[in-house]
Amino acid sequence: MNSVPEGSAAAGPGRADPGTSASVTPFPSVTPFPGVDASVSASVPESVSGAVAESVPESVQEAVGGAGSGALGRSPGAGPGAPQWKTSLEILRSLDSGPRGLVEARAEERLARFGENVLPAWRPVPWPRRFVRSLRDPFTSVLLCLGLVSAVVSAWGTACVILALVAVSCLLRSAEEHRADRSTAALRDLVATTATVVRRVSPDAAPLEREVPVADLVPGDVIRLGPGDLVPADVQVLRAGGLTVHQSALTGESAPVAKHPLDTPDPALAGAGPFAQPQLCFQGSSVTSGSGTAVIVATGGATRFAAAHDGRARQRGASAFDRSVQGISWTLIRFMLLTPPLVLMANAALRGRGLETLPFAVAVAVGLTPEMLPVIVTTALARGASRLARTSGVIVKRLPALHDLGAVDVLCLDKTGTLTEDRPVVAAAVDGADRPDPEVLRWAALSALWTLQLAELPAPDALDEAVLDAAEEAEGWGACAAYEGVAALPFDPVRRVATAVVRRPGRLGVHTLVTKGAVEAVLERCALGGDERERLLALADRKAESGLRLLAVARADRPARPGAYTPADERGLTFVGLVALRDVPAPSAAEALGVLARRGVTVKVLTGDHPGTAARACADLGLGLRTGAGTSAGTGAGTDGAAGSGSKAGSGTGADAGTAIEYGDVVTAELVDTLSDAELARVADRTTVFARCTPEHKARIVSALRAAGHTTGFLGDGVNDLPALHAADVGICPRNAVDVAREAADVVLAEKDLTAIDRAVLAGRHSSGNIATYLRITLSSNLGNVIAMLTAGLMLPFLPMLPAQVLVQNLCFDAAQLAFAFDRPAASALRRPAVLRSRDFLRFITGFGLLNAAADLATFGVLALALHNAAGDGEAAFHAGWFTENLLTQALVMVLLRTGRSAAERRAGGPLRAAAAGLAVVGVLLPLTPVGPLLGMSALPPLYYLLLGSVLGLYTVGLTAARRRYERRHPADDESGRDLRKTDAGR
């Protein structure tokens, strides 16, 4: 991961066209940023323009000066979406605010009046709505329909039991989801997004900057914006320094847009939409570079982001695990819907029975339904998320993401801060002849120091920190202190350089521009001949191939002037030299990579760095790179300086280069651009390191891996990681990531290292393993019971079980099944990604379901023998005998088919063991209690229990043998995968 945008100088050499940027006023100037020149295209799609129609509540309209006024109002006669133009002073007056911010008492009053700055979709779901929403679950909906059908045929007992089952399921699910939401909300508060706001204690007090939760912001608040910040509300810019924002969440435009105050009308913007206005920023945008001060004009549901998205921006498509479960579930639902008519037709044809068997047919269909699935899933995930937060400080913001963590088999990440330390160290500073030169480091430190101070950057990036530390250690601060800063042009991802303007001691009337950044970008701005430029590029290329990160430094003297400096002044520079930096491997990275490999997770590095830099860092950690892979190819990229260097794959052109890719090769973004999606999927499957990646490349590679059938996780912490965070099955970021990345991520790590991810993956597999165990055991048991009841219904002159008995049996089993959410899976279930393969899954439940049906049918013989000469009601005794046998076999299945190769030889977990024992006790004692006769059951003779013990013993032996045979015929395929990954890691 990078602490700076990937397009920054951290990416090493590379050609980029210099772009335009907002002007910067010389320091210190009284007039804030006059003459700003930033034209912004208004290419907003019609669908978006329509979605962001005016939606400002009256209360907010009053706050901004009346209906139709304010930054979001419209001018008379303006077209749809055209905002009314107001100067900074006018907007502050209309909001009853000022440059010094609101008084605290006024802010509290507005917070009570307008409400919290929270999107309506993020507010807590009321309990009644949550209960009604739980009825939309496929299984719950079918149960409800079956209950209504029973009521229609006047089977009131059956209908009451079914509806009670629906109510219990919905109540349990609603309670668990409510508790999970409260837990998730509490965890989210630990990383609640904040904003820097300017407020005063009293009207006469001095303004103070402080961090407040975004939810506490109100119209009229004056806020500060910096790189990586989310724009917390709709705002009008009051002051800006190189401020650019991403508006893709609202407009779909991928390029950053310059923002600056506009205190005179611009005729070119008269008919433009709101997003083209340079003085307006909207909630949902993120600051790419620069800094600024703005006043809030709309919050919460009054923002255009709320109007355009209405909560849909937070929805994701189904993950691979969800799709597998849904596929299996709907297959079973279809079979269940076919069961009642089949039972009716069979009984009518063979026994001459009519609609009197409908309640039994409905009860059989209910018996097949895993009605506790929503409750088990929610409980297992909520417990896993809470335990993960409590023990490891990892916050799961989206509960289904815990599913996906358990299924992740490919983890994509940047190397900086994860495989290597956040901050590189300076290895050398050389001139154009590759000779050590301390002056190069001094000029680089001057540029970093004054850019940081004059451009209002919140903190230096990692490269600037390394340069400043190296200069301090070299005792170069004495000379730097004599320089006076004048102005700064901060770094942006288009120009790929940063410039500081300083006044040198003893040089009156002269300003010196000091520029540093990517080698290609700096050399393009230098007054050099073609041969000299190519020589310096070759020098930088050789150093980059050895794994160094490079900054080029250049300077130029200009006559002093009071006007603003712009990127146009970055021309005709004199080349000073190169600063080489190297990455320091993270202490725990090598060990964590080995652990992830043993768990079946393949790590792929997607970085904006030079291929040589990436290859060296990964090779040092043993991450699947062949010796010399980073230096085996020349400079096949042609005009792109060194883009093709260090990668065998990058040395070709066109899609045919993919044929040369082998395990361990480094692939550059240049090659990715030549590949189709299908070709990229094949290349990504075999490649460990991708270099020179832009945010769009990262997202495309992640999407290609998903298309190839992998469940992917992406670890990122910067604005440039947003597309990939959204493209992955699971977006992961550290707690200290920029606000916009933290909001986009599904999982927030307490620590910025791979060991934290390993713990999160284990927690995901723990929860997913329990859910898979529940599905296997419940569905195989239910299928066996249904087959046995259908067979017995055709063989016996009476129904094998009354509908009420079937439903009471299901309720008992359902209560016991809750223990699955609290079980501890066997170690073997944690060694591989938790993926449900539909074919294997259905094979499992079919095989063991038939075995369970055989045990049930064998009980018929036992009952016939035990009840042959017994006095009393034989039908009631038969019902009691089968009821007891069903619950006892289900208790055995819960223990014997628990997840894991050797789980049966071990003791089951405490909750599962207690639940199975309780189920067995209920099965034996319930027919003997006063409740038994009410359900149509009577006491059984002692002989039955002796014979039943023999049947259960044989069933146990058969179940154990079948399980071992299944494991031999269908071994876990993670063994070969782990062998392959170990071999690959050792190459």
C-alpha cells in the first residue's frame, strides 16, 4: 500500500504528460488565490443529472437564505441543475456564518434543528421494518405460504404450528441482526470519520480548529480539506491551494477535477451543471491533492449524494459464497414445492386418500426446509465479527464480508506499508554523472520542506519524510534555514512533480524554483538535449532495475515577482541530480506470507512502482519470483523510459507477450493495456507482481481474477485504491487509511500488516465452517426424514407421523441447531478457503440422506416387532417410536458429521455436545410426559428401546464408515494446491 497516490514520484521513472493545475498565490499574500484558471468540463450523464434534482428541505433552504437560494439553489431562468452563483461572502452571509466559523451554541442549535449529517440509508433500521424484511427470506416466505395453505384447508393446528415457526424464525433473525447492527455500529464508531472544523466558543473568542465526527457537522460550518479526505457534505470553497477532487461517485468521471473559489461570474459556466462549478464540492467526492477551506451548505439527506444514490451506492453484488448458498437453497426450495403435489398424487393413486393427506404433505415439505439458515448465518457472522474486534481489533463493517474472508484464495495488495515499511530510506544522492553530491539532497530537502509548509499539506508523504530525515542526519539544516519560502505548487498525479519557490540568501530580486518528482516528468521540464536526456534516463533505469526508487531534482532562477506561480513556470530547469531511496522489508512480512501460503491464500502485488523496485522487494521476501526476473529484459517499452524494464512479460508488445509469461515474472501496466479481459484473467492467474499500475489497472486485474473463479481480497489505504476496493469481493484497509478508503472498505484492520489479515481470514473460515456444517448436517438429515416419511406413507394404512408431530420435531431440531453457530470447527476446516461447491455439496447430502432414510426405515421393522403383541393404541405408539428415533439419529448426525476429517474421533465442542444431548433427552422423554398424548403419542414397551439401541449402533457404524469412504473418494484438494504454492514460492 502507498501512503501517497500511486501516480506520485514514488512510482519511479515514467513518462507522463504534464497537466494544468490551479494557480498558487505567492506567500504570504493577502488576497486569496486571485486569477485562478481552472476550466472544468461538465460531462454529467443525464441519468445522474436527473437523479440529483433539487432535494433541499425547507429547513436547509431557510438556512441558506430562503427557498431556491444558496449554493444549491437555481438562478431565475437557469436550466435544470444550474446552481445560483454566489460569492464566498454572500454564501457566508446567507448561512449566518463567517470565515471564523460558527459559535458552538449556534452549531448545537442547528444540529438539533437539521439533524445529524448522516445519509438516510445509514440510519438504524426500526425493529418492525426489520421483522417484516425478514419475511422476504426465501425459506421463511415458503413457510409462510405453507402455513396459509394449511389454514385454507382448515388444518388449524398445522397452520398455527407453522406460523409459530415463522414467528420464531423471524424474531430470532431480527434479534440477531439487531444485535449485530448494534455491535457493528459500536465498532464503526471506533473508526468514525471525522472532519476538521473551525468553531468558536463565544462570538468574541478566537476560532479554533478541532476534529469532530462528520455526523455533527451543520450548514454554516467552516471546514478544512486535505489530501485523502472525504468531502463530508455539500460545500462551497472559500480558499484553495492546488485542490483537486474525485467526483466519480456522482459523475462517473475518473479524472480529478480542480476546485477553487469563484468570486466573479464566469460566462463559460452559465449553463453548466452543478458538478462543473469550480467553487462547489459535493458529499461523496474525495480530495486527491492540495488543500482548501470551505463552508457547508447542505448536510444529510439534503445533499446531492443522498438524492442521487439513495443508499444504492452501498450495495454490492453477491459474493461467490453467497451465490453458492443461494444456488443450493433455491434447488431445495423447488424440490420442496414439488413435494406436496407428489404426496397427494401418490396417496390418491395407491391408498385412495384425498385432501385429508394435504396437512401431512405440507408438513413433509416443511420438514425439508432449513428454516434456521438465516438465524444460523446471522448468529455465526455476528459472533465472529464481535470476537474478531474484541481479540484483534479488526472491524467487519459488512457482516457478509466475513463469509468472503473465509473464502478468499487470492489477496491483492501494494507492497508499501505491508511487505515493506511505510517509509523508505535514502540510499544515495548523486549528480548527473552518478557521483555522490550532498547538494542534491539539500535541494530536494528544500523542495520538500517548503512545499509542506506553503501548500497547507497535512503531513509530508513517505518520500518527503525520508528526504527530510536524511538531510537532518547529514546536518544540512543549517544551510536550508537561510532560505525563505515564497510559494509552492504541490504534487498532483497529472504533473507528477512538486515545486517550491524560495528566496536564496544574498540574491535579492531572484526567486529559485526547486522541482522534484518522477524522473521522466522532471527531465521533460529541463533544458537538455535529446542525447543527454536519454543518458540520464538510462542511468535512472539502471538504478531502478536494482530495486531503488528515484526522485529527480532540478532548479531554475527567475526574476522575483508578486504574481502567482503556475505549472507553466516549470520549464527550462537545470538538472541537479537523483535521490535514490530503497524499501525496508517489514519485520513480519516474510513469516506472514508463509502462513498465508499454507492456508491456501495466494498473494499478488499490484503496485505503481518501477518493476525493478517491486521485483527486488518481493524477491527479498521470497514471494514467488525467480532469480533475475526483475532484470532479465531490456527496455522494450520504447519511448516509455523504463516502463518495460525488469519484467520479461513487459518486454513484449501486444497480446502475444503473454505467451512468454511464467510463474515469477513481473508484468507491467503497458502489457495489461494490450490484453483482452480473457487474456488478462489467464495472465493474472500466473503472475505474482504487477508494476506501474494505475488505480484503473488495479481494479481491472482484481476483476479479472474474480472472473477466473477466484475469491479476491484487496488491501489498500489510499485514494488511488478505491476502484480496486470496490472491485474485490472483500475490500480491506488499515485503521490509519485515508477516510475515503476506510469508508469504502468492508474490513478495517487495527494493524497494517499481514498477520492481522491472517487472523481475519481464520475468523471468516471459522464462521463459514460452522455455516457449512449446519447446511450439510441439516439438509442430509431432513432429506432422509422426508424420504422415509414418503415411503412409510405409502406402505402404512395410517400416516407415519401427524403434521403436528413433524413440526414439533422440527422445532426441537431447530433449537438444537443453534449450537452450530457456537461450535469450534476442526483444524482441517481452517486450512483452506471455505468454498461450497454445489456438486460436491449435493452429493454429500444425497448420500448421507439416503443412509439416514435407511435407518428410519429399519426402525419400521423394530416398531413392528416391538408392537406386534403390545396392548393399546398401536398407531400412537408407532408415532412415539418414530419420533424418538428421528431425534436420536439427528443427535448422532450432529456429532458424527461435524466438520473435519477426524472430528468424530474428537469430542465435539461444548455447545454442540450439550445441544445433541438435550435433543436426545427430549426424544426419549417427551412421549412419556403429559405432552405426548396431546400430540398423539403413547408410551413405548421396553423391548423397543433395546431394539432401537441396536439400530442406532449399526447406524453409527454405517455413518462412520460412509464418512471415511466419502473422505477417501473426495479428498480435500487443498493438499495439491499447497504443494503447488510451496513449489512456486521456492522458485
